[in-house]
Amino acid sequence: MCLLRLSALGDVTHVLPLIHTLRAAWPQVALTWVIGKGEHRLLDGLPDVDFVIYDKKSGLAGMRAVRGELRSRLGPARRFDALLQMQVAARANLLSAFIPARQRIGFDAARSKDLHGLFINQRIPDRPGIHVLDALSSFCEPLGLRQNEVVWDMPVPQDAFDWARAQWPDDGRPVLMISPCSSHVRRNWYPDRYAALADHAADAGWRVVLCGGRSELERQTSDAILAAMRHEALDLVGKDTLKQLPALLSRAQLLVTPDSGPMHIANAMGTKVLGLHAASNPARSGPYSDRRFCVDRYDDAARRYLGKPAADLKWGTKIEFDDVMSLVTVDDAIAAFERRRAELETG
């Protein structure tokens, strides 16, 4: 069986429960996953899954290379019994044509785009209004399975936990971690508002830790947060690897972030998330396990920018307008923080 899901970090994290379901039902079935380079760095070491890496910059030449590698692995079998084509972008659709398979399972018509239907011969059930994870998990249904439990099993090596544990002393202080940036710039909150929330947490005795990648935007945003804060914060932006990130997130009592990969990785590691939502719907793409600490201004955004309530929008509509995140106030975030703080203090 072959799975095709190239990106992004949050979405490949959402595939992990499906892997568990397939493995539990058919422990002897060989699983191959065609995946992007960065996403592979996160999930490398996942037990009993063979990865084939596709570099998105390699174009058609890279697709041919994927076909050649798959053929060498398949040997006399010549093609897979099933391909789970879990991405509808044009590049992924074209890449799927280079993967030989008898059963080619794709998304329902409502979620399809970029000629997705031409590359598949079977579809998952059409269930509107469900979380991204539930949509991906339903790829097992045309195979006669149902996902009855969500098990993550993120592959995190011990040395990553050792590194995370060495970054600050385990002195009993709860940790508010800030991962301030999404890959979608219009989903990002503002440095002065992060700083106000961070100072509120520090006033309450929490340790504040910043994390993030090595991009110029993440560095500039984090520097602006640090400059606006009254208190000190531990700056780990750009200092971890993708293997160390899940371990780092697991040490926080609360992560504050926009709709982003770290949101979903933290959720998979059991960390509570203060998600900042206005541009995207938390019911569709928020932290799957627990959204009690999220700020949800998606309906306000729909009314202001699209002139209708969120309930009237097509499921999955993004409201990525300039200044849409201004709808998420400091008071909103502090109220969400206080809900988590109260939960911890009452046990």
C-alpha cells in the first residue's frame, strides 16, 4: 500500500492515526509513504513505514525518480494494491500518476480540485463539516476499515527529549511556549500582543519560552516580541531541529500559536494549545484533541470580511485578509490563558 501526502507539517501529523489504524488491522502489509523533504525530517523513524522523499523543487525529473525508486521496491509485484492519494494540489495529483496502483483512493468531489478526480478511481465518503484529521482518517474506509481511536505515536528519539530537558531547569514553574508564526502570513498575530500575553503569564509566575524556525520572518517576529516584553523570555527560535521540536513542545503546559504545524505537533504530543483563530476555522483545523483554550474569531471574520456568518460559508473557507488577526484581542488570549491556568491550579 502507498500513501501520498507531501505536506505540510500539520497535515502529515494528522496522517499518523491512519497509519496506526492500518497497522493494527494489517500488521503484515508493506506501507510506503511518498512525502516531502521537511516532513520526512519530522517523521523519520516511524516504525514499519518505508519513506520515498519527493523534493518539490525537482519537478518532473523528481517525479520520474520517485517512479523509478518505487519500481525497484515493488519488484515483481509491479504495482501497489492501493494508493491513498491524500493531497489535491496539482503537483501531488500529477505525482500520483507516476505511482502504479490498482485501487486509487482520493477525496470526495466536494474537496477535490486541480483535476484530482482524473487521477483516482475511488473516493472517500463525503462528510461535510469534519476536522482535517477525520477526513484523512476516512481514507481507510474504502478498504473496509474504520478508525475507532486516535493514536499518534510521533517518532521522537530519546536524544531529542534529552536536548529539550536541558534547555531550562525543571523547577516546577509552568511554561507558556510561543510559536508565533504560521507559513501563511495573514494568519499571524502581532508581536506587541504576544508580548502582552507573555508578560501576563510571567506576572503569574510562568516561564515564557519562544520557539520557531530559522526564517527571517520568525527571527524578526521573535525579536519584536522580546523587545516589547517587560519580562525576560527564553529564546530558542532557530535553535532546535524538527526532531527536537516535538520534544520541546511536550515540555510546555500551554503553547500559543496561530494555525500552524507546531499547533498540531504539540497536540499530538499531549500539550494543550491556545490557538489563535480568525483566518481559519478551529473546528476544521484547530488542535484536534482539545480546543477549550483556543480563541475563535472565525465567525466575526466571516461577517466583517465576507458579509455572512461562518455557518453560511463553504467548509474550509480561509479568510486570509490583511488585519484579519486584529480581531483576536489581548483580552481574548488572556482569558484563554486563564482557563488553562485555572485548570492546572485546580488539578
